[in-house]
Amino acid sequence: MKKSLLFVAVATLFFTTAQSQNLHFGIKAGVNFSSVNGDDFDETDGVTGFQAGAVAKIGFSELLALQPEILFSAQGYSGGDTKVRLGYINIPVMADFTVVKGLSLQGGPQFGFNVISGYKEDGDEYQHFDDSDTFETFDVGVGIGAQYVLPINLFFQARYVVGFSDIAKDYDGKNATLSFSAGYFFN
């Protein structure tokens, strides 16, 4: 199922890219403020991480575009003396609505694949979880945000993504991430 969803997302990206007259590629990086929300994570706090990756913007008109991205995102939570780090390959697919020249509002689904899970207790080094059954490998959520593109193709984003699926097996907890990033469109 997960491979099928990834295939559909990639196929859609390539199909729309082939049909598009207005295509831009770029890179971006930024900071994440992430936490986990749910009944089993009430006593946890958020952590600060980073994100980095590639972005494409497929323009359909002056006001409407599709902006898929592929990012590595360091997320997680902390509780007591323990910090849990979760590394995701996230694929947000944002509809981009231009409000005024340069400024757009974005929204759409995000699909995440957990590739790294680890923890650190106070004063120790990070350890990988031995039990691969602790965390779910697939995460789905929805994001909203804003983007401003300067005339020199430098852009700035603010985005909030809330998860719909539990991140850990047998626990009620969903990702929530606020991110701020900067990037550059090459063309």
C-alpha cells in the first residue's frame, strides 16, 4: 500500500510536469519545531530540528500552481530526560494560490516515511531503537502555510503540518510540525 501511494505521487508529479508550461525547480532548508499530540503524549514537549530538500513548482496559471517537495525532516518529542528523534522523508504536495505578486497561500497533503528512529537520555549519545516495531513507518498529514518569492527567485516559507496517523504502534500520538524555511528556484 505504501509503495503504491509513493508510486501514484511520483507518477502524478511526472505527468503534471510533462503537461506544464511553467515549471521551476529549487532547493530549500529550514528549521522545524515539532511535537506529538495525543492522549499518550500529554506529558511530552516539542523539539527543534531541521528540514532540507528539493522543490518543484508547476504553474497552471498566474494564480494557481502545484508545489511538490521531497524533504528530509528531523522531528520528534521530549519527555523528562529523554529526547526522541524521528527522521522522515516527507513529500508534501501543496496547492499554491497567489494572493498578490510574490505572496501565495499553500495547502495540501503530506506523506512521510520514517527512516530513522532514535533516542537520547540526559548526558548520553543518541541510540537507535532496537525494536523496529515501535514506530510506524508511514505518516500522513495535511499542511497549510504561506510562501513569498522575491524577484531574484529567493523564497521564504512558513508552514504548519498536522498528522492524521499515529506515529507509534499501540499509542495515540500524531506529529505536529511548524517550519520556517528559505530556498531558491533555479529557473
